[in-house]
Amino acid sequence: MRIRKPGIFEANNIYLMLGLALLYVGYLVQSREIITGLLITEYILIFLPNIVYLKFRGYSLKGVLRLNPISFKQSIIIIFIMLFAYPIAVFLNAIFIAFFNSFSSAVPTSIPIPTNPFEFFIGMIVVAISPGICEEIMFRGTMVSAYEKLGYSKCIVITSILFGIFHFNVLNFIGPTFLGIILSVILFKTNSIFSSILGHILNNGIALTIG
């Protein structure tokens, strides 16, 4: 049976509304307290609206979000892929920043760096696990399901660019866009959003650990 999925117009409306909410509400709550603000941004502004919209419109969460299990072997392969992909993403971002700074001096924003084991634990929840779940539900879930009718290649490129833009930081555009491409390929290869969630968590976790 063919699974009914959101249309591109619907997905774009969700993207626009959540983007505006992120710019205004997200900025407000994060400026007051970064940890709580990031959690509110991920779960209240990104995760919840996507789930509520899909349920309200009568879409199958399992079908649209590809809530299919992944094997142990697939998990190991994803770990190795992300270990190799992370330095490439950093390298591409560094080149873009250097190019951008040749025209205008700017300093990229960084994630909160933990200074002790407890802060590292909290950081993993806030910086790695939460975005890994919430942003994947939106992009490799809702957005990819809507755009895949254009074909896999166009879908991967367009949704990955939208993912990069959604970070609203010109100096942090290339890295997330590249990450979006890798995660989308992993998603289609495994037909499971759990694979892209794992990849996203690993990517952010590596960044936090190195930091």
C-alpha cells in the first residue's frame, strides 16, 4: 500500500513557520539561558510542531518518518561513516570561513564547551542527542518525505541546503549542508530515520568531545 506523504507546499510552509519561530522565539529563549533555550528550541519549536502537524493531517508517523529498525551491522557502518565525514565537514567549513573572511572579518559562533564531566553529560543531551532527534524528525523525516517525489538526487540536494540555511549562520552553512547530504544518503540506504538520527548524534557528539 502506498504511503500518503506531505506535499512540498506543506513542507515549505512548516519550514517557513518554524524558521520564523526559531529566529524570534528561539533567539529570545537562548539569549536568556542557553541550555534551557536550546532544549525549548529543539523540542517545542522543532520536534513538537512536526509531530502534531503530521498527526493532525492524518499522516502515518511510521511511514512518513521511516520509523524502521536498523541492524547492528548498519549501526557500526554508520559510526565509521560519521568518523570519516566529520573532518571533511570541518575542512569544508574552514575553507568557506577563510573565503568569507577575505571579504569581511567574522568569527563563527561555537557550541557551549563543557569544563567538567557533568557539563559534558548535559552537553551530550543538549547539543548531540536533542538536535539529533528533533532536527532529523523535521528534515530527514517531514522534509525528505515531501521532496522525494522529485527524485532522490534533487531531494537530497534541496533538503540538505534547506538544512544548512536553517542554522541561520552563514559561517556554519557548508558543514551542515554537507552533513545533510551524508545523513540523507544514509537514510535512503537504510530506509530508517534511526540511522540518520544516530549519524547526527555522532557528528555533534564528536564536535562536543573534540571541543
